[in-house]
Amino acid sequence: MRVLFCASEANPFAASGGLGDVAGSLPKALVRSGVDCRVVMPLYETMKYRDRLSFVTNFSVPVGWRSQYCGLFTCEYEGVTFYFLDNEYYFKRGSLYGFYDDAERFAFFSRAIMEMLFYTDFTPDVINCNDWQTALTPVYLNLYYRHLDKFSRIKTVFTIHNIQYQGKYGLDILEEICGIGRKDAHIVEYDGCANFMKGAIEVSDRVSTVSPTYAGEILDPWFSHGLDGLLRQRQHKLCGILNGIDVDSYNPETDPNIPAHYNADTFQEGKLACKKQLIERFGLDDDGSPIMAMVTRLVGHKGVDLVKSVAEGLLQQGIQLVVLGNGEYAYESFFSDLCGRHPGRVGVYIGFVPPLARQIYAGADIFLMPSKSEPCGLAQMVACRYGTIPVVRATGGLRDSIQDSGDGKGNGFVFQQYSAHDLYEACWRAKEGYWQKEGWPVLVKRAMQCDFSWNVSARSYVEMYEQVMNLW
């Protein structure tokens, strides 16, 4: 089986979020399972490991009425072949996204993926596109390449990582920028806009999301950002596969960022040493209190407004709070002020420092993730890997990965309704559990033994690819 995994970012070369983690980890797991999976992404100016790349060739890519240069580079990294598509006009920028011409940049990238296949010895059985930045690839395949023998049997999968970002633009770009004529405009037209994600949902053989629960949630208007009607019409090709994490990178036995190493059998001494470092780092009182931590973007849909409502109450319960993240100014100010008013009880770092995040995962006792919506979420899995017990709301991937420990079988604490009261009650249960000195280590060990590796998810992807290949 040959799979081309198309993404606008991938670790370790260039990444800004969860998509980069997936595109860097899932193909490795697929290769280990026997799939010839290769990754294609833009060649950004800010990309790491540029010195490892080998030039293959260059070719022209149609962009509306024009033709643009595209350079093709490649390298192998940890057993996976990566292709990089180069055009300095589009990708020699200081960051990955957020530019006035993003529609043109990623229309070029989507079309270049198809043109690239003329210049490689690799013809995929399945093209797996990810999020709106590659959503036009299956559209272009069906419109302009399907009649060619090389492309006639290729199947397509489109994976939605976050339905909020759909690639919505004015209809005037379709012919001028995307090269999609009036007779075909209906494929990407939705609600009076050109919607790249809509086009991919329309034409792909399968549409997947990053957790089973999220696949159901996006059929609801509250979650779908306007695409629920289309998704209900195309529900027969919708499925959800829970993401995994890179268990080699997130490994408390080998992580160079933490002061002591441990596993599910030796965690008590190791986590204690990590907790002491965390206490020193944030100037907390060393009084044995449970440390509840957040590593998150400080934005509303992450549930930060709920934490703001209950923060004083948590401190009164005897909980210490550590927060790492940045985002909306109101939340940054709130947590900074909270830290100033409660020295020794609250530690806050506004920003994101990856080694510090690892130290928080290892040193905290409880991990707080009360998201309003969460397509998959990786932090709760990482927290389990480091023996830090999650408190989560039952939404998206949080619901699929964390089960409440009330029945003696779960790996965390779960609350249902998006309310400050329910969050507070879940935190209270977690705090009470922490003081059960015989039961808490059992819960920590159970959480650490959860298998969130990509090997589990890769088997589901292989099954999906096989089903798609058997269509017509």
C-alpha cells in the first residue's frame, strides 16, 4: 500500500500545532506497519534541517491563468521519505500562516502536489489530505487529472483536524487564483463563499476526523461552524480515528528535559524529584499540596473562562496552580494578577517554552483541560504518559481518551456540562483522590500504562485506507 500524506506542516521540519505532530508521527507508525507512506509539505524559509535536503527537479504549476515555478526537494527522516515543494514567493515568509494571500499560497501547494507526481517514481494508492490548506488537492485530482492513467485509480481521504478553519474566501478567487471555472464552482461554493474544506468533503472518498466523538459532534451546528448540513448529507463517508502521541519523544524514562527519570513501576521517587524542581522553578510552598497544572493556549474555547471562575475556590481547597501559555490579553492578565496575589500558591509563565512544558507534565500531580471543544487533544495523553492525572470535560478526543476513575477503572476525572460548578466538583474529586495515599499511586500507574502510541491509531488508518481502496 502506498500513501501520500499531504500537510502544510510536519515535525520536526516546521510545525505550529497539533497537525505538525500528527504529520510527523503518524507516517512513521504507518511505515513501521508496512505501508509505504510519504509526506509532502511546503519548503518554508523558517524550516529546520534544510541542509539535509536533496534537489530532485523543478517544474511549472498552473495558478489560475499563470504558471509558477516549483522546486522539488526530498530527504529521508526516521524511515519516512519527505517531499518539499519550493516557491520563495509563497513560502519565504517569517511564519507559516496568516498572510493576505494564504488562499493563493495553498491553492498553489495543492495543485503542486498533483504536478509533483509526474516527476517522481511514486504513485500513491491513497492521497490523505489534511485541513483546508490541502483541501483543493482532491478537487484538482477529480477535475484535471482523473482521466489520466497514472491518476485514475488513486483514492482520497480528507482529514479534519479543526473544522473551525475551513479556508473561506470570496467567490472571485475561484477562477483567478484557484483555476476553477464557473461550471465547476459549485464544488467549493458554500453559503456564498469559496470554501476549500467544503470542496474536499464533497469529492473525497472518505472524510475522517481526529477522534470518534468529534466525528459525531461536527454533525451538530454547535460544533460544525456551518458545515453540519453538508456533513449530514455525506455522513456515509465520515469516520473518526483518535490521534496518538510520539511515545518515544514523550517518555519519562528518557526525557532529557526532566530532572529524574521514571516509569510506571518507579514513578513515586521520580515524580517527587520532578515536583520539587517545579516547586523551586515557580517559588511554590513545599508543603505537600497537590499541584494542578495547565499547559494551554489562553483562549476561550480551551475552558480558561471556567478556570477563571473557580481559581480562587481551588486555592481555598488547598490546591496549588501552575499555568504555562499565552493568548488573549484578558486571560494573561488574570493569571498574572492571580500569581501576584497568591505568592507560593500560584505559578504562571506567559509564553510557551517546550522544555518547561515537559517539566510541568512530569512535576504536576493533576492536569487541567476543561475545553469547550477539543477535536482530539494531545496534552491529556502526554499528561497520562508522565503520570499526571487529567481533569477533562467530556468532549471530542478528551471523551475518547480519558475515562472517569469513579468506578475504579478510569485514568482521570471527567465532567460533562460546560459549567464552572461541574469543573469545580471534578477538581474537588481529584484533590480528594490525591490524598488517598494508597489509591492514588494505583491511579497514576493505570494512567501511565495507557497505550496512546501511534501504533494503535495506525492500525485504524490502515483499515480505513484498505476500505477506501476497495471502493468501486
